[in-house]
Amino acid sequence: MWSIKKLQDIRDRVDQVGIYETSIEFGISADSVKRALREISAQRNILNPIETCILSGGRNVLVVGDLHCPFDLNGYVDFCIEMYQKHDCDTVVFIGDVVDNHYASYHETDPDGMSGRDELDAAIQRLEPYYMAFPEAFVCIGNHDRIVMRKSMSSSVPKRWIRSYAEVLETPNWKFTDYVDIDDVQYIHGENGTARTRSLSEMTSIVQGHRHTEMYTQWSFGKKRSVFGMQVGCGIDASSYAMGYCKHGKKPAIGCGIVIKGETAINEVMSL
């Protein structure tokens, strides 16, 4: 049984960096983190952060693809605003990798690229129009978003030194989380597998990003329900040096996703 202080520490850290990073920092499983959240919610009548990411009521959701700021595509934010208005959306989910963190990558970096400070400054500047357009949104934490958090743990930096994503990126009203569940549709960045595979195996509607060259919606049908798996595409600038690793591969699928009341899934392709 954990003390109230430790439970509170776990809850505070989940608010800052999400369930996945919290489980690593505290040396416990993600399920244990969730149990801790439920326990402190019951003991002190504090709203469970997981519950704040479970929404219902027939929402029209705009799903913004991977941005990798400051290496996002010019005009992509305007496209997303247009789609938000076209489909009368009331909720926004950024599917993850809102920043690239190329300078801190675990892979080879461009020696002629921006320094860490310059790239972060540029990323914040590029994110500002998205924040101005969608001041309240959910952000599924992606593998590029968490690079710096991972490196701080590798360097044994105590968590009290680390600021939250929202603080660093100057987006105070964005909710950074591991996943969002809206109208029985799960939104997740999606490092592990494709949306079509996960939706079929779990018989749950899934919306994912991560895979820059894939944009589709595939339906699966069981005896009592139908579900879909959606890959939303992305909003990256493939000509940027940070995307050099994929320059010999397929063209990125530039677009976004729309989910209407958890029942209709639409891929919108950006004209280039």
C-alpha cells in the first residue's frame, strides 16, 4: 500500500508527462500507475486524470496528424482549420509527435542542423498558430515528444527538475496524455502496430498517427458490432533535413482525420 504522498507524486507526474513515463520513473507498470490513480481518487475525492480523457456525448473530432514542429508543412494549420469548420467539429486531438526534437534524436542527427535551443524556439513558434486556432485540445504523447524526457531519465535527472510538456511548449490549455477515449473510440499515437490490426484484434475503434505514409480507414465487423481502424496521415515537411531518413521512401500522406460522434470516420487529404 502506497502512502498518500507517493500517490500524489504519481498523480502529479501523470499530469505532467503521462502514464508511460510515470511508470518508468517510478519503476512500476502502467497498470500500477492506473491503480494508484484510482486509489487516490477514492481516498481524497480527487478527479482521476484518466477519467478526464474519457469523453462522450456525440462529439465531432478533428484529428491533427504528426507535426514534428518546427518541420511541419506550410499551410497545414490552415488546412486543419478548414476541416474543423467544414465538419462542425467541437473537439481536437493532436495524434502525437507535435515536436521533432531532431537535435536530441537517438539516431544520427544533421551536424549542420539547428542547436537544441534554436530548434525548441522554432518549434514553439511553429506551434503557436495551432494553439491560437485550437486553444483547448488533447495531445497524445508521441515517441518524438518524449525523447527529452527519456534522456533525462537516462541521465538520472530527478523529476522535480523537469517541466511539463505544456509549460515548455507554451500551450497551457493542452492536455498531454497517453491516450484519449471519445465516444468509445480510442486515440493513441500508435508506435506498436497499425490501426487496422489493433482495431481488429481488440474489436475497438482506433485512431493512430506515427506512420507518415499511411492514411486510411478500415472497418471490421463482428457478430454484434462494427469497428474501424484509422491512420490519419501527417502534416510534415518531407523536404526538411530532419526528415532525411525517409527521403528515399514513399511520399508522406498529408491530411487529417475526422470522427463524427464515434460512428463515422473520414480521411481528409490536403491538396498540394
